[in-house]
Amino acid sequence: RALSSRGASSKFDAMPPKKPGAGLASAKKRPHEAPTKGRRAFAGTRQKVPRAGGAAADRFAAAKSAGGSVRGDGRDGDDADGDDMMDGALDVDDDGARGRKDEDDSGDDSDDEVKETADEKRLRLAKSYLEKLRAEEEEAGGDDSEDDDDDADARNLDSHDRLSNRLKNEAMQSYGRVRREVARRLVHDADDDDADDDRRGATWRGHKRAVTGVALTEDDATAFSVSKDGALVRWDVETGNKDAFPRAPPVTLGIDGGGGGPQSPPRCGAHTLLCVAASSERNLVCAAGTDKRVHVWDTRSMKHVQAFASHRGSVTSLAIRQGTGQLFSASADKTLKVWSLDDMAYVDTLFGHQSDVVAVHSQRRERVVTVGRDRTCRFWKVAEDSQLIFRPSPGDGHLESCAFTSPDTWITGSDDGTVSLWSTTKKRAVMSWRGVHGFGGGVDGEGEHGVEGPKFFTEEETAAAAKARADAQSLCGVSSLTANAPSGVSNAGRWVNAVAVGKGTDVCASGAGDGAIRLWRVCDDPGRQLVPLWCLPARGFVNSLAIASSGRFVLAGMGQEPRGGRWA
């Protein structure tokens, strides 16, 4: 009996004789039994499908048209009874290697795919990466080369030292250990009348009440914003087009669900959203507010997928650890909670603050920084379950915002207009610019400005920082003639509600309600680690900030009231 449509070798021409008395159970081999060397290996009752164009396919089609029953290997149904285990047979050679038998007469091996090995794939990717680096070097080099020999040596990307240094720098930049110097290349266009509209800024309107939080994706192409009206909006950075997400379902707790327990939302204002964070790798966006829940939406389907309930107070800030699905939430219940976006589950609670936690920021490593109403700034080591406590100098205000500039340094903003730089190596701030956000200074910068620079900055540099603020305030109609807040703006205009750092860059920004968004440059020069650049006009309260990783733009969430209350 033939095994297939083509001729088989002589040692597979017939089934071996059955052992006497073996019975029905021993007549067939089990699919899970290991084949013996030189015998047929059965792969189960898998039916063979004839290839198009073969003799078996012709017989199969003819039998089907005639109403007969033909098996995939060319045999009719009557002769194939009891031979179900022969379907899908594998040849076993003397060395034990298995290969599926050909099923057509042509014997053409052109269909066999040549698979790429791991070494070949690594070699191909390395060559393509080298070509990319050569193209970048040629584009950056230009045509102004004078010494061909020196340029050839400098651009020899095959050099081990040059290539290894570049790869090392790129890896360290991706992990946040090295800052890209972008601040020196920024251009201030406030005095340039010929600047394009895109460079002068744009205003997007899509919320009915004050914007309380903004977030950017990893590629800086999409932005998300939340406001006190409870809306979550997605923006296209290039075009300004917007898409509104469906609102989070209302939380209804009955007697069985806890009723009016500490986790129940307030009776009034439960729809307010105060913060937002986005994870473009997992296509998720998270928002939270006064309903004590952390809501998660899918950015592709724009559907609400999860609501984390564990806080006993309003959720004031959110942060997603870079490159992971680890989510941190700060709350007015004095706790910092850890969530997993991969498992959609609660992980841990970190205790330490003695009052409301108002801001949290994370980095690539498992380190988090928080600030609270207890006048403390805490650096958390999540894996070790430990924390470092930092306190501002006596007489300074409460800390309102924070953001990492490197794995071990960060900046904070206070309610008295002070911006400070901190490090894990010192219990006090490394340097502080007091009164840098506020009012006063006059149009010429010679009035009472109230700005106090750090020790190694001259009076001229301090006066220039105050003048930059006065220039920005004059563009948005805020008086800067006196040190007191103008009419219509309370002392809450000094509160530095938001600070932000461009990912992997040396550009920082701080915003308050004084009509100016101040840009900063972070460097490693002793005594001059935080240098003010200039100010951008912004009329209203700056409640949230985000900077593009390229330093191309700054995104600010504005409102007529601070995100913490409506009394101002």
C-alpha cells in the first residue's frame, strides 16, 4: 500500500506485522509515545492537505467531483480504514533527524524558506546602524571641510573608540544619566516681529473650566489635558485637532459597597480631574481627581478600562515610571500608592508624609520624589522601601511642585515664588532663587523686584532675571510697578504650581500666576547649577507644564484659578 502520492522507500512499503495476541490496544501507537529509531514517528491524526498542482491534488479534485471519499494522501476511504495514525507521518533517518515527507511528485524544494540565524540578524542590524551613523555624520559635516585627512580620521565610524563612545553616550542619554545640551540652542522670539506663528506660540481651547494637568507622549506628537470640568482631551501637537474621551463612569456605592465610607467620592465636585499621565508604549492614559479613583483609558479605542480605588482623599498627582507600567499616585490622604498597569492591580502603599502630598515625579530607575504640605520633600527608594527627607530653609514657603533633572537631582517650586535645586548629597537645597516668581521690578528692571539670587550670581544677573519677568508681564497686561499683587490677582499668583524638565535635556520651566513662564538651564558648574534664561508671557494661572524632549516647545495648562482651589 502506497504511503503518499509519490513513491516511498522500500523499508516503508508496508506496515510491520502485528504481534500475535496484542489485541486492539497494541495495534496502534499512541501519539505521545516516543518513536523508535528506524521506525515511523506518528504526529497524531493530522490530515494532509495536497499542494496545488500535484498529482494528489488532481486525484483529490476528481474524487470530490465524483462524490467519492479520498484521503489527502491519494488513498480512497475504504482502503484507509484503521490507518488514521499514518496521517502526518514523519521520516526518521539513521541520525534521528526528522523531516516531513514531500507530498507532490515534482520534488521541488523552492518552497523551503531560508531562515535568518541570530548571528546573521545581529550582523545585519549592526551594518544598518553603521550606515545610519555615517549618513548622520555626512549630513552634520556639510561641505565646509578644509583638511580631508583630518575629516576622514574624525569621521571614521569604524574606529572602535569613536563608535563605542557614541553608543555609550546614547545609552546613558536614554537612561537619563547624561543630559543633552539643548538650552544653549534655544532662541527667544519675543522681540522678533518676523517670527512664524508656530514659533510665537498657539492657544488651544477645548475645556470649559481651568486646565489642571497636561501630559506628552514619548514622541511628543500627542498631548493630553484634563480640567475641572471632568473632561479628558487628546490633542495633535502639529495640527491642534482634539478628541474628547468619554467621561469616567460615576462611582455609586450602596450599602453593600461601603456606603459613605472613606473611599466614597464627595457629594459635590466629584467629577473634577486634577492630574493626567500617559504611557504611549502601552497605549494607556491615566487621570485622577476628587473622586479618589485613578481612571485608565485605552488610547486606541478611547474606552474606559479600569478604575483603581484605594485612596481616601483626592488624588493630586500621577507619574508613570519611564519604560515600565509602574504607576505612582499621590493623594491628600498623606500616602503614595504604587499600581501596575500591566496587571491592572494595586501593588503597595508608601507612608511618610504628615500632610497632603501635592506632587510626585518619577524617573527610569525605581526612584520617586514627592512634596507635601508638611514642608518636606521626600526622595523614595521604592525597592528598598526607604526614603530621604529634605526640608526647606526656615522662613521659606511650602513646596508645591517637583521634577527630576537627573537621577539624583531635582527642582521644586514653592508658594512664595522660590525655585530650588536639590540633590541627594545635601539635606538643604543646593541653590535657590527666591522671589523669582512674583510682581514688581518696573518696566526697566530698576524698581523693587524682590528677586534674591544665589551666592555666586551677581546683582546684574539678578536684575536681568527680574527684568525678563517684567517684560513678559507687560506683554500680557500685568502691572509690574509694585511688589504687591495687582488688582484682581491675589498672593496666590506667586505660587509655583508647576515645574517641568525636558526628558534627557538641560531645559527646565516653572510657572505661577504672575503672567510669566520662566525657562531655566541646568548644568554641572559649581555654584551655577541653575541658570535663568528668559520668560514667556502667560496670562492666568499655570497649573501644569510639559516640555518636549527636543526642546522645541513648552506645553502649559492654564486657567483662571489655581488647580488647588477657587478662592484665589
